[in-house]
Amino acid sequence: MWTIAGSLTLVPVLDRLDLVADPVATALRALDPSDAARCAVAEIDPELADTAEFCAHYGTPLSASANCVVVAGRRGDTTRYAACMVMATERADVNGVIRRRLDARRASFAPMDDAVSSTGMEYGGITPVGVPADWPVLLAPSVAAAPELVIGSGIRGSKLLVPGDVLVKLPGAEVLEGLSRPVGP
């Protein structure tokens, strides 16, 4: 089923919830069982969790990897967060599309400590699966359309493999045109 697995050893994610962060496990259990059955997890070396190193070592294509960035948008004393999923070959439009979606005067990547404490996940493993219920999960159209993706699992010691259409079904998920743009050469 997975053409992007490279040298990863995959198992059905519901069989190895010990390989994901607690909020991720809770969210995976809440998925429609047919969608959860389409997801897999693979244990990896946590030192190789960063996308470029991971892809090079395990032989998974960079073009099938997606990253979750936590964005904080501020207007006055109010801060709103969003989990934004973009392909590894793209950059999130934080100060344009995302800032406007969050109705913020300023937007930036959330500080690491805020992202980790708010999600209950490890930095470098944050995923949209299991983020706080009041956060929008903003998906680039390329992510939503991908037949298979490698994403974070909430910890640095594993990766999830999911179809993009499963991410579209997450609570708070929105496909947002213009969310990302390709990285230059």
C-alpha cells in the first residue's frame, strides 16, 4: 500500500499507539475506524527526525513528506494558534494567508516552548493529529490531495504515514488556498 516507505518498517498505527504522543493516540482512536486502518507508524532514530535527515537516511521522498508548523497570531492581547500542514518542499505563508485566517495583526511561528506545552508533543515531531480542539488545522491543497504522506507522530522517535484525505477529516481541518508556496531553488 505504501510506496513512500523506503526502508521503514511499518505497522498499523492502532497496533502501536505506544509509538505516538498521548494526544495523538487519543485523536487516532477517535478517527473513523476505516480511516484509522489506513494509517501506519514506523519507529525511527530520534536523532534523524528532522525532515531532510530522515528522508536521506530512510529513503522516503522529500516530495511525500509534510511538516506541521504551529503559528501564533496576535491581535491586541489575544493570541490564536493554528497547526499548519505544508509539504516539505513548500513554505507556509505565515504573514499573508495564515495571518488573515487567524484575524491577527501579527503572526509568526510559535515559540518552541509554547508549541510543545500547548500540544503535548515533542518539538520536531509535532503533528496536526491531536492538536488542541480549538485550533484550526490548516492544510495546503497539496497536502490534502496527497495519496500518501510521511508526517510527525508527536514524538521524535517515529513517523506516521497517512493519506491526505484522512487529514482533511481531522477536527478543525480546512484546506486553505495559498497556504504555501514552493521553496525556491
